[in-house]
Amino acid sequence: MASVTIRPASPADAPAIAAVHYRAQEKYHGFYGAFFVRSPRDILIQATARAIQKPENVYLVAVDEESNKVVGFVRYVVEEEKKQAEEKQEEPAVVSEEAGPSLLGVKEHLKGLWEEFNEKQVAMDGCYEKAADGKRHIYVNHLMIDPDYQRKGIGGKLLGAVLARSDEEKVPTFLMSSAESRGLYGKMGFEILGTWRVDNGDWAGRVVDVERGLGIVGREGLEEEFRGVGEVEDVMVRRVR
């Protein structure tokens, strides 16, 4: 195991957290970047800066003791029982408006395709919400490790810190896992509730077809770049111990 320290994150860690997140998902940036108005790097930098300021988000970072570099992080939230959460919300939340496109704004000509693609995420969210059943639980939004530090036990240390809290508070923990992380989560007591697959090459070809039909050039190689690339994602739960 790499020599790392696990500690709570502060807003000053946001750029380093965004950098880890960007590097951990680097092979998919060309695919998702085809849909969004903003670049994946810009989205992650701004989204992380916003998310780390929200009190409901708990961030822990793994820091290399030798270099003092942030090499991994976990972000989670403790979701209160639905009825209790509704009672606490006395006034409707005010949503601030931003100038220009939203952070996750989709290109106008690809909105229909993105809505179809995003049906997978809607189904995964529905699976998780049904299993949570409105009861108090922990939800892990992200667990990311810098590629240079993967397979060194860091992910297990970060997740272990989350599970220690779930055991102490006797609540289940939910997350959405990639195929690469399934083994780690299984060893730590998670079980699969549902699995979804994406053929990135097929969807990339559909993006190219839409843009070709509109006379938009510059992304003709996207289908070839992602041919044979796929994503497998699981909705998982670790039940109360």
C-alpha cells in the first residue's frame, strides 16, 4: 500500500481533486466532450469548486506523505430519511441563474441524442432510489484515484473511512461502480442491484451521423476512436452490518 494519509478536504483542495478526477476518467473525455458545450476539464474544475463548498458534501482526500500531493478522493453525502428531510425544508430552495449556458449544457443539435443516451442514468437512479426506499443512508458520489497511484490500496482506504461511518451510524451505503472497481467493492461487502452497459463506439457513430447530416465537420474520427470501447456500470449497496 502506498504511504498515504486520509484527511478531510478543504476548499483549497478543489483544484487538486478536479485534476485527479480528470486524469482518472481521461479515456472518456473525447466521447463526453462531444456532447457538452464546455470542455470536460472546465466542467470538472468548476463543478468541484462548487460542490466542495456545499455543507452536505463530505470530501476525503488521500495525500501522498512523501510529495504532499492529493492522489485520490472520495465524495459522499448522508441522505436523511425522506420524510425527515422534507420537514427540515421549510422554504423552497432558490435556484440562482447563471449567465450563458449551464455548466452541463448540452450542444443544441445533440440534445435529443443526449436525452436518449441519458436514459441509462435515469434507470440507474431509479434502481438506487427504489432500493434506498426513502430511508437514511450514505451515497458515494465519486471515488477516484490518480492513475499513477491505482492498485496500491488507496481506494480501499478511502472507502473504508466511509464504511466506518456507515457502520457507526448503522445505515446502508450505495454507489455506482465501473466494471474496473467491481472487485474492490465486492471485497468490501457490496452487492450488485443492477447492471447497465454502454457501447461508446455505437453512440459516437450516432454523434457523427447527426453532425454529418447538419454539415458540421471536425469530429469525423470519433467513431473510430471509440470503436470497441464500452462502459459497464453497476448500482451497488452495502447493507447495514
